[in-house]
Amino acid sequence: METKDGFLVINKDKGCTSHDCVKQIRKLLNTKKVGHTGTLDPEVIGILPIAIGSATRFIQYLPQGKTYIGQIKLGIRTNTDDIHGEIINQKIWPKISDKKLDQYLNRFRGIIKQIPPKVSSVHINGERAYKKSFRNEVFELAPREVKIDELTLIKWDQINGIIEIKVKCSAGTYIRSIARDLGEILNSEGCLLQLKRISACGFDEQNSIKISDIEKDKKNSKNFIIPTISALNHISSFVLSTEEQINFWQTGRAIRVNINYFKENKSFDYKKPIKVIDKKQILLGIGFFNEEQTNINPKLVLNAK
């Protein structure tokens, strides 16, 4: 069975690692070229986009934003910043109104700096932080800048100290860090109780499937795969209209263009990638403008000669 290139949007279950999902997809589709678009912790459920075939080369060009719905438990701090870790401190939480709590959440809106959890996939001298943490090594992580585009207070359970929030954020944002830091700001403690990712890399729940869906209908697995070009709708397009242009492109040569072709689109940024297609809307690759804005230089070429 020939595998179609594109993206599978897996709705991951709790307890399954991102690598586990990739391994299962490789086996089900009988193809080696499979990769995920970013790790989702085993205890987190929800959207995990997986690239198949040549789509693995386009992962870096997908939208980077992600959206989560999570619950924060106040009064508890753990060594992992989530409820599954070892409890290292407990403290009562304040009696506070929804309105006042929402005002505290302002500290996490916009561009902020956060320290990742010690048990995270951040690299320290070429090694993942969680590996050092599991060996009980003493180390510090530097604050990292992230962007919180939207942070909505969904529910505040004063009796049980549980806050439910929706977070739309940049890649690299740790909701566990928000839970920990919010607890501290409230003069209490905090950890992540549960988390679900409802969108990632331009995909959402409406596009998602369970791995069990593929297992039940392996013969029609191609129908679950979203074409690569459909995942790049956020990128400006340029159409190669002649055989000469296509030949130039496939042999890695620059394509001369008129910048006015793009300037009609007010959102166009010449520094961003451009998807190159043919007249039949077939994806040929990704290019970038040269500094003079006269040529599109090939960066990623499908079916190169």
C-alpha cells in the first residue's frame, strides 16, 4: 500500500508518549518516514499532529501557536509542577473573587518570561532537563520568553482550590509553569491538575482522529491524511506557470518574480516563507525572497532533479 504524504491529527490519550504514537503510526501505515510536530507530555491529552512522508520536511513551516484547556490545583507544589509529581510543599489558598483572580491572571498575558519545569524537554548542555532531574542533579533553568495570546478564566472552584483556564500561546510555553507561578503570586502553591491541547500547528479537534480509528479502517487510512498543502494555507503562494520555471525550480535555481504580485496582499511579509505551486495547485516546495526582492530562492524542493 502506497502511503499518501500529509498530516494525521491524532487525538492522543493519557499515558501515551508522543514517540509511542509515532511508532504506532509507522507500523499501521507501514512507512518509516513519520514524525510528530512537538512533544505532548504523556499525561496530557489532545491534539498531536503527525507528519507522514515528505510532510516531515514542512513541520517548521506550520503555524506555531497552540491552545490548551487546563486545571490548576492551588495549595500543592510538586517537583514536576503537575499533580503526578512528588509533593514538596502544601499551603492554604486565598479566598478570592473571580474578578480578582482574573486580575492576577493579567500577569501571564502578553509576552512574559517563565522558567520551564525541571522535568521538561529543555536542553542543558546537550541533555534534556528531565534526565538530569531524574538523577536528582542540582541545576537551574534560565527564564524563557513566551507569548500568551489569550488567557481566559473559565471557572474558579473556591472550595476545592481548582482554577480552569483556556490558554492560547506560542510554542515553548509551559502551562505547568503558569500553574506553579500563579500559586506563588497568590501566596500559596500551585500545580497543574490536568491538561488538554485543543489545537496545535493550525490543526484542531475537528480534524482529529484516534489511533484506534486507523486500526479499525487500515484499508482506507489515506482518507485520514490531510494533504501538506492544506496545512500551509497561512503562507503566501506563488504559481509557476511555465515548464521552464518548473525546471528552474526543480534544479534549485532562483525564480524571477515581480514583488507587486505579493504586495496586493496587505498581510504579506517578504521575509517569510512562500509556498511554490504549479497551475494544478500541486505543492512544489518552499522558497524565500532574496534581499533585493527580485527572485524567489528555493529552500525546500520536492521532486528535485
